[in-house]
Amino acid sequence: MVYTLENDQLVRSERRSGKRESYALPATFPRLSWPTALAYDTRRHIVTLSSLGGEGFLYRFNARSGKWLDYRSLDNLDLNALSYDAKADRYMGWSSEGSLVFLSHAGQLQTSRRILDQLSGFAPAAGIPLHVADDVFEVNIVDFLVLETLRVFEPDLHETLFKERELILQERRFHGDGQRDLDKTAAERLLELVSEERRAIARNALIDLFPPLEWAFGGTHYADGFQSSWLAAKRVCSPRYFSRYFELQTSVGDISERRFVEFLRATKTADELTAAIAEIEADFLLPSLAARLDESVDRLPIENAAILLPGMFRIAQTLVGLEDADPFSSPWLSAWRATSWYLKRIPANLRGDLVLETLRQTKALSVAAILIHLNDPADHQEGRDDAFDPAFELDTVEAMKAEWLRIIRNRAASDDALISEPDLLSLLYRWRKYAGSLDEPREWITKAIQTDEAFASMATRMMSRGTSQSWNDRVATPVKRFNREVIEDFIGITLAKARCDAIDSASFPEHREALQTLHRSLEVWLGLRERDPLDF
């Protein structure tokens, strides 16, 4: 059996069958704030869970009966790690202040010993602690100590682990990729870096540190569902934290655990949250914050939803159009997905009114459009989308559409407020969909392109850019093109051709490329010229 924490519930999984059972805390128990660690009492078959935040608690679960036993206050002691010592029949924990803590099998505090100051990896460098700041650890202390042991006694293995990230984390692997035999051989080769008498110890250490690779040593093959628990525990096997264990610092562009915890604490008041977001944005860490929100939705406080949700809307709206090398993990995608998942954690009787008020406050059109799409039955064909699980009632969806239309109409009445939106075309088509016709967005476009400069600027906004690369190409070729449907819908082919003919593109050097590309496209669409394969 494997015990993990998911969505503030204890989950028991059978390794062979994959069967899973969830156990929520009884209503009489204190609410689970920030779960930090699980430990298993092998003598009594009791799972013990520690949490921090406020006074902190220990919760005990009987693995045999499948029932929660009791809970005990930790009296403001924050435990970041917990394990059971079967020989001494007690628990050993690591506190946020850097002490080893010993507790009885029933969870009673026995003694503690501060050792943080004796760990070289935690010593201040230039006045900045490498792995701890204030009361927050940047890494999992148990993993850190094991890796430090490897660094001291097996430096060759330690150095190689950092170089073999994809292997030991099993990144970019998928079923049937033909990598299993190669990975198994590579894993065994890691042990060859260690003296023969220590290989068994090194093997066990690698299994403990890197569960994704355990299968290569004849052990368990873990599914992707375990990633969330490794992330929550700040394990070295989590891609988010891996580099910190070896570089002894947070990577450039990556938000630290301390900053993230400060962000969560700032959700108590609107002023604190606004200031926290502004500071994070000033440090160019907003994309990293979006990724952390996406990965750590279970840690976002529901009790502060009225403050946090508007903040998440603003964060996501700020990231619209921000490109990333991987379109499936862009900051914009992470931000709106985190917002959607967070909404589903808010009680159903509150989320409808809350999301409407948030839309009125933030006027975040792009975020709202995504949420409307995800929850609108009209966008999900019955029988073809069995996963459709709306967060809102249909009345809320329709109310969001009405508010969305009110906001975009007001924005369209302003001179440049709408044209500056990074996802302008997407918004125009949403406008058509919610209003029921093209009349309103087309009328706005007509007014917005009255001058030659405005038309040239709109051409630049409507031109899409990308790359094209054939099998034998060494480098990708830049591609610039226009969508015929877009021009037909919002301007008209004939009118667009007449405007292009009348404009001297040299008069608008910043829009010259777009005007020339549009002119060539219009001539092709009208049959006035053949398409040139070299026209991009």
C-alpha cells in the first residue's frame, strides 16, 4: 500500500491493482491547512500526518480499520518532515526552525535538538541562507541530508546525478518509447561509480531519492499521479525542486518557496496581495508564480477566495499572449488552468456570485472567456465530451456572458483600449459568439481603421507569425500570413484590397511588412496572382 495526500484527503493506493481509496478528515477534526509529511507506524499500522499553519496538528489514521483515530495540537511547532523509528518506537521530525524533534508513538513531544547551524549547506553565504529563509525551507530536509551524504562520501555519483536529470527523473519518457532497456542499463551504470561494498547502500539511496527510477532497480513503477505528492513535499525527484539541491540556490526566473509562501500569506487582505503581486512582477517572476499556482492549487486558501480569486484573474490576464517554447506549458495556460481548478474548490453555493463579482472588478476578458467556454454546455457536445464537469450553473454562465459583453462594449468605446489587447482576434470572435452576430465587432473594426495609420496598425495585429521547417531543413523559415476568414469577417476582401492599394507602405515603416504581406494575400485570394511558395 502507498499513502499520499491529494486535495486535502488521505489516499490509499494498491501498487499492483492501482485501486485507490480516499479518506477525508471527519467534520469534528480541525481543518487541514498545509499538510507537510506522512509517516507510517509499522508496529501499530497507523498513518500519521503533520500539518503547519496556525498551531499545527498531528492526525492519526488506522490503516487496518480505515478510520481516523484522533488528532493532537503541535502547539505552534511547524514540522517540515516526519518519519517513524521502529527501533526506538517513536517519531522523528524536522522543524521549520532547524531542529530535530522527537515525539512518542502517540505524538507527544519528547525533546528537540537544534542542528541547523551545524549544516554547511544551510550556512549563510554573503548573508543569504542557501536553503532556508525566515521559517521556510526551499528543499526537503531529508532528501537534502541524504544527498549531502552522497556528496561527501561518493562525489562522483553525486556529480553524475545532476548531469543525468532526464534519466533519474524519467523526464520525456512515455509508454512504448523504446527507452526502458537503455534506462535500465544507464541506472545500473550509476552504481558502478560506487565502490562494490557500498553499492547496495547507494542503490537504496537512489530508490529513496528518485522513486521514478525505482523500476529500473526491480522495484515499483510509479504513475504520474504521484508527482503532486512529491511536489508538495519538495522532493528532489520533483522537476520543480531538483536543481536547487545541486545548485544551492533558486534558479534564475524561478520563484522561491519563501516568496511563494509570502504570496499565500498575503491573500488575507486585498492591499497585501496587490503589493505582493506587484513585487513579484517587478522581479520578472510572474510566469514562475503562474506555474506554482498551477502545481499547488491544493495549497491555495479557500477561506481567502474573495481576495485571492481577483488576484488570480489579474495575474492570468497579465500573462495573455506571453509566449513560451512549449505551448502546452505556457504561463498563460498555467494561470487560467490554476484559476479554473481553484474555482472548483470553492463551495458551489459561493462560486457563482464570487466569479461574477471578480469579473466586474478585474474586467479580465480573456480569463472570463476561457471560464465561460469550460462551463458552457453549448461548447460541449452531449455524448462526445463525457469529461464535461461545469463549475457553474447555466444561469451563472449566461450572466458572465452578459457582463463580458458590457465590459467589451465599454472598452470598444474608448479610443485605443481594445486594440491593444494581445489576443484581439480571439476577443472579437467571442464578441460575435456572445452577441449572436458579427455586426458589433465589425462596426467597431470599421471605426477603428478609418485612417491609413490605423488600418496599417490593424494589419500588423491581424498578421500571424510562426515558423515552417521541412524534414531536411537545418533551420526553420519564418512564416507570416493572414487568415482569409478574418479579413472577410471583419473588413471585407474588396475593401481591404482598396485600402491597401491606396496606402503607401513606405509611409509606415513599422507596419510595412504586414501591409505588403496583406496585399500579396489579397491578390492571391482575388485570383490576381499565383501564390509564390517563397511568399511568407
